[in-house]
Amino acid sequence: MTRTPSKKAFTLIELLVVIAIIGMLLAILLPALGKAKELGREVICKNNIKQYGLVGTLYLDDNDTKFPWPWHIIYSKPQTFFNQFGTYNCHWHDANHHPDEQPGQLWPYLQNKKVNLCPVFNSLARSGRAEGHVNCPVPMEPQFSYSMNAFLGGDQPDGPDYLGDVAKLAHLERNPSQVAFFGEESIWPITLRDGTPLSESGTRFNDNVLLVRRKVAGVPTPGTDPWPYPDCLASFHKTNDRGRLYGKSHVVYIDGHVELVEPVNSFHATWVGKGSWTSDRR
């Protein structure tokens, strides 16, 4: 008589050992996968702002080296939307307010519209961390996340007490490799380690303008300009939530290279030189 071979099954101990091994592997791999995902988002953010630098260069070439007006790089008439809700804190995350309706100066150059949004910023904003979202009856659907240096562009509508602006590339007193063209703006108040506020409590990311300057008498020099600033660079890269005040921002300089810059160096990265420029310099 021929015997049928018996089927051998796993014992309970063997199953527990397999489950324990799988658990250990997951514990090892998940942090690595999380870091890989974070690194991937960082690379996208860096590539996006580098594309902004290329777009800015194309605009300069096509416009006799005149810088675009920072307030109108995405929308030609953002104030129309601002007045709708009595605030301009909403338009950056309103999916219904599309730039194609009122294209700004750089919008025609931004063929790949995905470059307007950093995925790190997008994740933070959608989770409620962007504190520029104030009393807005608009869903949180971020549309852009990069801001232009307000020292560039000329003829800024900030009153006679504000520092002057550079209208053309030739008017820079600093090397283009030292002057930020675009950066990532802070989305929460930045406080230095000694408790000093770096950015004003009432201003966060709300438009395309990185306004790193104060109403002061005379012309300051890098490192001595008083803060808090109306705006400052972001701190959500190369950090964790516990150290969110001490991270860095991607900045693309006028010469096209990209760096990670700490918020405390916002003024030094954006300052254009010692002079003061008026509309007759155009």
C-alpha cells in the first residue's frame, strides 16, 4: 500500500518568528522610505525654483534686462481678487482664481505650471500649517509657493520711507550671484533663538512678493538692517517639526544657481546694493 505524503504546516512558533522578522524589516525600511520620500520632495522644490530662475532670465532677455514687477509676476491684477474678500491672504490657495484669466508678466513663460508649487509647502499648507490662511472662505488648495525679491523691479508702491529698488540688471551694485531672484517665503512667524522676532506677527506668505525690508531712515548695510521684517525666507527645509524655526529656504540667485539659506540671512540674500533707485533709472 502506497502512503500519501503528509503536508507539513507552519507551527505557531514559526509563524510568530516570520511575523517578528517582517516587523523588524518594516521598522528598518519605513524610516528609510520616509527619508527617501522627503529627499524626493526636496529635489522637486529645488528644481522648481531653478526653473523660476530660468524663467526670470528669459524675461530679462526679452525686456531689455528690466525686472518684472514682483506684485504682478503671476497675476496681472491681483488686487481685483484681494478686494473681493477685503484681504489678499486668499488668492494663493484659490483654485478658481486661475492666472490664465489675468496672466502676470512671468506666467506666459511658465509652460510647466507644476513648477509653481513646492510639494513640501503644499503638504504643510494642506495640513493647516500655513498661517497666512486668515479668515478666508476659500478651500486650501495651494496654487503657488515662490516669491520674488521685492528689491528688484523698481517703482514699488510702498511710500517714500521704503528703501529704493533696482529696475534693471545693470543697476545692481552687488554681483548677480549674490542677489536672490526668487525664494520661498515663511509661512509662520520666525523667532530667533534668543526670542527676537525675525518676521512681523501679522505677515506670512500671502502673495508672490518677498518683502525683506523695513521703513527706516537712511540705507542699512547687510547684517545691520533692523528686524522684524514684513517677510522673511522660509524655514521648512532640512529640519523637522520640532526645529521648524531653524530650517532653511531654497533661493535662486540672479545668475541661476540655487542655495539653501537660513531665514536670519534673508536681508543679506536679497539686498541689491548701497544705492537707492527711482523711476528715472528705468
